[in-house]
Amino acid sequence: MHHFAFKYPLILLNLLWIPLWVFICFKRWHSHKFIPISSLRNFPSSSAHPNRVPQIFRALALSALIIALARPQGITSHFQNKSGVDILLALDLSSSMQIPDFSINQLQRSSRIQAAKAVLDEFIRKRSHDRIGLVAFARYPYLVSPLTLNHPWLLKNLERLNAGMVEDGTAIGSAVAMCVNRLKNLKAKTRLIILLTDGVNNFGDVSPMLAAETAETFKTKIYTIMVGNDQIFPVDEQTLVRMAEKTGGRFYKAYDIHSLQQVYREIDQLEKTDVKMNGYNEYSEFFPTLLCLAFFLLLCEFLLKHYRFRILS
């Protein structure tokens, strides 16, 4: 949004004196006879006075100077929608997430990680006003994206993730601890961690429950999601339930892409955002341009006064 304004508009009242000054000058000019300087070489310099044309340049110069002192500014307003919710997504990249036991429909199958990425993509796009970050984990957690409103960039980082791309393992506690550490000092009204995993915590120095207790201390809610067929690999469902309950979140199970979509849609409904408009103004100053114009007009007056015209009383 672009608009124009004066920082000191009252200074513009001084422009009212310019027409009065010009009128008085015109009255004085009425009794004078103007001739080119080439015809005045034999007259003494004391009889020379400025012509009306140089005086008009002076009036324009004064007008430009007054307008410059009023500080005209071009203002570009930038607005950005922001909510009071910060969300960190914790995504399991252990090798078991490659198991193709998720059904897309009756004919197609998908791996757990591909289904999770597709549903997370949808979730991120729907939460356009929230700051969202991404932590991936296997044996160790690592930050894929800090909290950001630049969701296209976040989605590109999500797309490049694949199960088995890092050293194998499942460090649930360490991943949640990293999320809490990224959220704890923020001023957001609501802080969420959405943890998606298909296994049991088997690596890391932080236990899942200790991480959950820390999250509770910093008023951070954890939603835990167990994906896949728990008959194939063991899942510590009890710990995931306790983590969610400890922090005021919920525990979910998802065995296909439809149920996983329902989980994230429910979380989306439970954690509605209060959107507010944040903005800032970018200013373009016209003072230097007008000041240069005023000096240029004064230079024109000087040249015309001393080298082009003389006035004879």
C-alpha cells in the first residue's frame, strides 16, 4: 500500500506568504522599464536591479525550500498476518517409516513417510497465519526449519526428507526436548509440538517423559501420533499417551492416509488461531530532491540577475 504525506504539514502555511511577496514585487516592477544588459554597458552598476524573471525563480526556490522543510514522504505500508500460535512438527525418519503399509485407496499403497509428508503438506498450507517449524529425528534430532511464516520454503524442506536418510534409531525424547528448547522463550500465546512416530524411544540422553515434563513447565502442548501397523513393529503407545496427557494434548493412532488426515484436521480445529495484522512502514524522503531543486532555482536567479537582465529605474 502506497501513500504520500508531510511529516511537518504546518510548515506549508508559509507558502501563503509567497503570493503576497510576488504581488508586492509586481507593484514595484510596474514603474520600471526592462532592457537587455547589452544596452546597459554605459550605465553605472549601482543603477542595476533584478528583472521580474529572476524574481520568479526566487519565488519558486522559496516554495521548494518550504515544501522540503515540511518533509514530504512517500510511505509504503507492509502488512503481514500473524497468529498467536507457534507450531513445531517433529517427524520420525527412522528406517521403519519406509514400510509401505498405508493405503491411499483400495488399489494404491504408500510408505508411512510419504503419507506423513502428504498430510503435513496439507496441514501447513491450511495454517497460513501460523509460524511453523520442522524437526526431523532418527538416532539424533536435527532442525530442518526454524519457526517461519515462509511456508513455501518450509514445504520445500519437508519434501526433501526421506526415511533412512540419517543414522537409524528413534530418539523421541531428544526430538521433543529440541522442540521445547526452540519454543520456550517465545511470546506466542499458544505453543504446540506435534510428534509423529512409529516406534519406541531407543536413543538419546533425554527420556520422552522428562521432555514432556519440560514442555509442561514451559506451557507447551504436545500432540502425539502413532502411525502404522503396531503388529509389525513394537510401539510404546503408553508413553505417547502419557506425554500428551501430561501437557494437555491428545494421543492419536493412524493406520491409513485417511485416518492420518482426520488426525491433523482435528488438531487444526482444536487449535484455532487468533489472527492479528502486523505491519511496518517504509519511508522515501523527498527532502534532498527538493533542496537540490531550490538551490538550482536560486542559481538560475543569480545567473539571470547578473548576466542576462538589468533594470533601469
